[in-house]
Amino acid sequence: MDPVGQDINLNSPNKGLGPTGGVDSLTGVSMEGGATGVAAVNTLPPGLTEEEAEELYSELGKVEEEINTLRQVLLAKERHSADLKRKLGLSPLNELKQNLTKGWQDVQTSNAYKKTSETLSVAGQKTTAAFSTMGTALSRKLGDMRALPFSNSFG
């Protein structure tokens, strides 16, 4: 039995049975024999015999029991994983940092990123050249305007 009081061994005949003794806590139906008690409560769908319905309810009970068992196994594995991470000093923040770093490295090595970087680099160089040309032209124009007398500037 695990610490919650439920048997999570998949080969155990008591798998998934918890402190309620194999009774579904929501419906109150015994899970040991499947959900056969439900057939008496619900009316049968058309074209389904009582025997077929009981068989289906039994199978449903087994599947739900297996789902519960798998949930319990998963929960136990998650606890074990968290315990191992704690022992290794891996905190959620450290994991997030590592994931972000790896993601950023993946982005930087991708072809799309390289092409985008190259395109932006070329665009930046062209923009710098354009501003430089514009600055030179403005400087020249201002120089020309200084050479003219003030009264001719507005004429």
C-alpha cells in the first residue's frame, strides 16, 4: 500500500482499492464486482438486454478502476520525481531558467533566426547609410545657409 492507503501495484487483486474498501465514494457502488448495481437504477437503452447491460457496466467499472489505479501510479511517480529533483537541488525556477536558456539557444541556431538576423543586419546597415547621407546633406545645406546673409534666408 502507498502512503495514501491505496494499493497501486498493477498486479495486485486489490489495486485501486482505497480506505473505502472498494466502494466508489461518489456513487456508493461496490467496485469489486463492477458497477452492476447501477443497472437496477437506470432504465436499459433500447436494443440492449439486461445481461448485455450488466456486462457493459462490469467492463465500465473495470476500466474506471484501472483509470483510478493509473492516476494513483502517476501521482506516486510525480511525488518520486519531485523528491528526486529536490534531492538534486533542482528547483522549479532553475528548471525554468534552463528551459528558457535551451529554448533561446534553439532559436538562435534555427535557420529562420539566422535569416531574420541577416535581414535585420542588412536593413540596419542600409538605414545607417541612409541617415549618414541625410545627415551629410543637412550639414551641407546648413553650411550653405550660413554663407548667405540673414536677410536673404527668407527671400
